[in-house]
Amino acid sequence: MTSILMPQDISEDTQTMNGAESLTKTLAKEGVTVCFANPGTSEMHLVNALDSEAGIRSILCLFEGVCTGAADGYGRMTGKPAATLLHLGPGLANGISNLHNARKASTPIINLVGDHADYHRKYDSPLNSDITALARNVSSWIKSDSTALSLSSDVIEALNSAINPKPCPDGQISTLIIPANAAWEAGTDTARSSESQKRKQISKNKIDEMAKQIDSECLILLGSDGLSLAARQAAGRIAEKTKCRVAMSMFSEKIEHGSGLPVSERLPYFPEHVMAFLKGVKKIVLAGASEPVSFFAYPSLPSVPIPEEVEILNLSRSYEDTTSALKSIVDILGLRDEAFSTYKKKKIQLSSSDLSSKTVGEIIATTLPEGAIICGDSGGGFDAFEPCQNSPPHTWLNLTGGSIGQGGPVSVGAAVACPEKQVVSLLGDGAAMYTLQALWTQAREGLNVTTIIYKNEKYRILEIEYWRLGVNEIGEKAGDLFSLAEPSIDFCALAKGMGVESVSVHTPESFRTALEVAFSRTGPYLIEACI
């Protein structure tokens, strides 16, 4: 039987680090400086190792979906992985929803998931489960048989997998499942270091051929590395010369947005709108993007909403260097110093005297500070994107995988990554209730996050989808499944209970005042916008 060695059982002459300590020391040495944690009994030695590791900031989240979403927001803003610390299979299962979004965003993350001691698993204790099967849904790298002596080198492998881009849809999430005895038994340091690889270069012949294909009937569709500011600037120069169009997915993972930045159209959500959007397009050049696919299947619409006559040309894949490829096309066309279209700042007039998702977006656009980070989710926040073209330059982190409950957790990670910036979280009232625990972490860590909840007391998107069935009216039972009104959710009371100051508003004037107050102070603030 294996026993836990307590400090009094080890003499000074023989004392060595345990496996957990070797793991955390390796992470800190390799520049992983943040761990979003919700640990349990099987992770206590890992908690003890984090306690003694000055190089890693440990942040408690009250729900694993907040841990994983926060790691997503942190990774998108820094390009570096954060760690999560999760408790066994149920803990990982609670975090999978936002790991799904992170996988779609190709965000680097290292999950540290505790497991029972390897000799204990055969007894099938109450919390025993197949953690590997759960991890397989969202991970590009998994290891479950580590020993105390291998943990330090195993976490290097996990880091190597997380920091290097892979083909879609693999993502960049590593999950290291750690048997409890591997954490407490004697470990060792490793001399190995992680190795970051450059994105794969596109061949000159392919770039030359693609440059000949781009004309006024062409659409360049940007994704992954193609969403970088340099790539969008290059695409803008190409568009000015060739009169082609430039677009991106509605749910692109990270977009620099605002006045003075390159113009990029956005693909619509519904497939019939995508088909209308592509009218006149004869060729689509995929520049780091995947071929457009409808979010859902509909009885009378195609899953791939691209007209048959449109030719798909692949310039680069998600793991390849799209920025360099587009810059090379700029050089081939002789456009190095050519100007390109940018969003021009226009005065915004409120479209209505009522508080609606549209007027909320218009007011955000007129008050947003430069450098802000907007974290989207499901709900009315989509209506803020277009008016924010007129705002000072800022960053959008969109809902990539469609799994709601992302906005609050991602805002936690973004605020930890960029404490000097104003973070804004745009949440539908339904989506907010998935991961409202993010408010508690915002308060505990003093994070500069303004949360705006669009309170319309319904799952509005489901109501829209239901109408699309062709029904004449929403029946009582269906209406109950879409309604959040009975009882009405008091978000201000919930925020107060988690230590976040808040206000409820009903008019454009009161919303503007609340937003100005939120942006003038530090720390978290919540605005319940009753639309």
C-alpha cells in the first residue's frame, strides 16, 4: 500500500520535491503564470505546490465553466496558455462547454485534472469516471498515466502541444490527467524546455497562382492568423487594387475593431442571408478560414450556404502563416504603400427613444474608451458590433463555438491578461445565468469588468428559430420554454450577493449615465438593461 509522506517523515538530507512541485516549477519556468482553479480532494498536493510557487497566480472560480472560459479569454488576449485546475471527471465535465468554445477559437490552454491514485481506480469509488473519454471531446493532447517522475516532462509535452497551431478542428487544448499518487510521490526536475514553432509557410508557387485569381468577383474570407491586424491591412490593400471583397466569420475569435482600422465585412448568421451576401461572388479565397457552414440544418436550406457556381480556393489553413501570404500578394501586386479602406468615424444618432438592444449598442459605441475589450455571448450584444465601427480602436472576443455562458468567464481572463484595459461583457439574460459565478471572481480579484445584461426575459434566439418553422403563433407550452419572466430574475440582487455594485436601467438616458459611471471607476460593475 502506498502512503502519503508527511514533512516530519522526511529528513533534511533526503527531502526532495514531489511530483506536484516538479510540475508547478516547470510551468513557472516555462512562463505559465496564471492558473484558474476549482480544486477538490484529489488536487490538494497540487494546491500545496501552487501555494509555494511564487511565479504562478492562482485564481479561484466558483464553477469550472468559469475556469475554462477565463483561460480562453486569457489565451486569446496574450497568445499564451493559462492553466486550469479541475477536480476529476465531473469537474472537467462542468468545464467542457467553454472548452468547446476555446477549441473552436484555437486558444492555447493546459488543463490539469486530478484523478484518483492509480491503485485506487479499480475500486470504482463514487467519483470514479473515464476522464480521458470526457477530455477527448475538447483536447488535442491527453495523457492520463503520468508518474511522479514523469510529470515535469509530461507538462512540457502538454505545453508544446498547446502553443503550436494545429489543423482545424483539433484546437490547442492539452489535458494532463494527474493520478493523486503521482502528485505526492517523489518527483524530479526536467532539463527539457518547450519549443515554439513558427506557422507553416505557404509556397511561393501557391501564392503566385493565388495572386492571379483575385479579382472583382472574388471574396477573401479571413480566419485564424488572417484576422491579425497586419493580415487585414494587407487584405485591405489587395481589395483596393482588385476590387475584391474582404470578409470574416460572424464569430471570429479575436478582432481589432473601430475607427481607423481596416474594413472587413462579416458573414451573416442564417444560411439564406449568407447566400444573399455572396450574390455576385464567383470565387472565395480561404485565408486561414474554413469553408462557411450553416450553424444548424434547416429542412429547405443547404448545410453549406454557398451557391454551386462559386469556386473555393484555399490560400492557407488555420495553422499556416496567412499574414505572410497576404503580405506576399501585396508585394506581387506592387501595393506595399497602397492605402486601404478603414472605418470612418461618424456621429451616431439614437435610432429610438426606447431602450433596446440596438440603442444599447449605439450608446456603447459613443462611450467606449480606446483599447477596451468587448467579450460577446448570445443575446443583444450582436447589435453593438456595427455601431462600434465608430468607436476608438478596441478588441472583440466573440462567441466562437455557440455554447452560451462564455462572455462572463472570458471577461475574467481578458481582465487578468490586460488589467490596464476596460473590459466589457455583453450578456443575454439567459446566457448570463449559465456562468454568473464569474461576477464573484471579478469582485474577489478586483477586475475592471463592466457587465451589461440585456434583460428581455426570454430566450430570444429560440423564439426566432421557432418562428422560422412557419408557425402562426407560439403556444402556451412553447412560450413557457422560452420565457424567463416568471419569476423575473433580479440581476442586481444577485450581483450584490457576489460583491459587485450594480444598477438597473430602463431608458437610454439612464443607461448612458450608468455606463459613464462604470467607465469612470475601477473594479467590476453590472448594468441590468431592461429592453
